[in-house]
Amino acid sequence: MDVSHAIPAKAPGRASLRQRFAARAGLSRMLTTIRERIESLPYDYPPAVILAADLALLVVTAAAVIQRHSYFPSALPLLAMATAFLPVPLFAIFRISPHPLLLKGSALASCALFLLQPVNADFAPFVLVIVAGEVAAVASRGWTIGFTLIAILELVAFDVAGHVHWGDQSLQGLPMYVIGILLGMFVGVMLQYQRRFLYQERENQAIRSGQAADEERRRIAREVHDVIAHSLSITLLHLTAARRALQTDDDVTEAVEALVEAERLGRQAMADIRRTVGMLDAGPSQLAPEPGAADIDELVGDFRRAGLTVDYARTGDLTTVSGAIGHALYRIGQESLANVIKHAPDAPAAVRFDVTAEAATLVVTNPLPLGPAPRRDTGMGLRGMRKRTELLGGKITAGNGDDGWIVRVGFPLRTGACATLSTMLPGKLWNKQEDT
């Protein structure tokens, strides 16, 4: 019985398909290895630049070999071509870095081997042009100038020996080759300067990143300082009121109300601190709205409920105040009222908030306490307020005035309002600033 049809035949082309996949995978691994090794070079040039130089060298040497077809079967042109690429197998197999000395030596030897068999309109001297650019791109100025001079001297020596031809007269080709070597050197020098500028830009970028990180940390510190100073000042006032209610009047209801208000403010402060610290790793969409100009009324109300006597007046349209300026005004008012509680706890305070078409002005005043002047800490109070103001182009003064201690801050709301602000802020207070 014929059983030949009973044996299933292999699917046609399956073996060749596997071979193609294997060949493609092997080629991909080889290209990846080549790219990794090129990137490991100490010259910090993209692999595309290095491969482009090698491709140009390949084209020139191949053209020089083809020009010498009349010398075949002589193997000297092929040996010259292999010599030009000597650094490639040394690096690929033995991991010998293509030092400028190796590049120079292989180029000079390759060109010399080519010129031993002269041809008209020779491409061989362009090997020196390409390698002059490579050496200038990776070596110092001394190496670059030295190689350029040696390459020119080599061409002059072969020209004297009658091996550099351009048509019927050799002297027509030599100046062109010399100019080509000089141009190649200049191209390499420009590449090296570009690399140096890249290093400098990376260093500058690292410095700018560090400065931006430091400024962000200082901004977060100012926010946390303002939140804590405000919440603790009001909380302590409520706790003092509760203690006095229990000790003096035995009024439990009033004490409970004060403690409830202190608890509310404490929870609010914790939420503010979490939100502020959350700026370190949260995206813009995750941030809660910052307090602004419209929240100054509630801020004054918190201090009033805590027992501080505040005379408050506000004029103008708050919609003309931007969010950044409103937030700065809120924090400065918060810090100023907290300082009233800290340095003059029994003194009343006055807050004036005026918004015009040109500027937004906030003034906080309080009488100075009797007795010795209160100690001014070297903390972040006035420094933080001044920093907020300067970042937004405003002006701030803080010091002793006719009405006691005065903090006055103004922000321009329209271009050209700086003159208005200058007249609005008395110059005599600028020399009396103190830190809080």
C-alpha cells in the first residue's frame, strides 16, 4: 500500500520563517550592543554623530579603493581601507577606546598607503579631512593643531615625491586638500565647543533647579509659619478666655464655647498645614483654593471671636484683586494680627483694607505696649512678609509711627501705578523696619 500520502508534509516556509525571525532578533541584539558601546565612549556625542563620521570615512575610502582598480590584483588599497577603520575592531573586540593618537595614526597610515599608488583627483587625502574633524572634536587644542600640521606635512611630502595628482599638475590638488584639512579641523572644534556649551548648560540647569527647589522650600516654610502663627495665637486667646471663665466667673458655658472655638481653629490649622505640605508632591489639580482678599473679613472675625479688639474697615471692589495678590494680603494681615497678640496682647488693633483701580492697600496698626519695648524675634515674620511683597512688585513698610506700630503694604493693580504707591507709602518708615 502506498503510504506516502498518509504522512503529513511540513508546512511550507515555516523553517524559513523561523530563520528570518532569528536573523532579525540577532540583528536587533547586535545593533543594541553597538549602540550601548558607542554610548559608553567618554566623548559624550550622540551615536548618530559618530556613525555619520564613520559612514563618511567608509564612502571616502571606498571611493579611493575604486579609483585604484587599475592596480588590481594589488591588495594595498584594501589594506589602506582596513587601516583607516582599525580603531573600530579594536574597540568592538578588545574594548580599546579610540584615543586621538590611535585615530591620528590610523588615518596617517591609511592615507600613506593609498598615496603609494597615486591616481588623478584622488579621494584618499579626504581621509585626513574627516579624521582631522574627529580629532578636533575629542582632543585638546595641542593634539588638534599637531595632527593638522602632521597631516599637511604628509601631503606635502607625497606631493614632492609626485604622488599627489590633480589632472596634469600636482600643485593644483595640494592647496585644495590642505584647505579641506583645515575646514575639517574647524568643524571638529565647533563640535567640541558645542559639547562644552552643553556641559555648561547642564550645570546651569542644575543650579537653577537647586535654586528653584530652595525657593519652593522657603515658600512652603513661609506658608507653614503663617498658618501656625495665626492658629496658635487665636487658640491661645480662646484657651485664656476659657481659663478665666472657669477661674473667675465659674462660667462653664462660656468656657465650653471658647474651647469649641479653639478646637475648630485647631482642626482648620491642621487642614491648612496638610494642604500646604501637600504642595510638595501634589499636582495643581489636587490643591485646595488658597485664601484670598475675600477671606480677610473672616480672618478679622476669627481674631475678634478670640477676644482681640479689631477696628476693621474695607472699601473697594475685591474682584479687581488677583488671586496671588489677595493671598499675599491675607497672609500679611494674618501675620500682623498674630504679632499684635504676641507683642501687645491687651492693645486694640485697627485694620484698613482699601482697593482702588490702581492699587490694593492693607494697613494694620496697634498702640505700642507700655514699659520696655517688646523683644523682636529674629524669625521669619517680617522677612516673609517682605518676600511676599517683593515677588509681586509691591511695597511694604513696618515700624513705629504716629499711631503706634504700623504695617502698611500696597500692591499695584494696573501698569503705571508705581508712582501712586510711592506717594501712598511714606519714605520715612523705610528706615525703621524691624524683623518680627
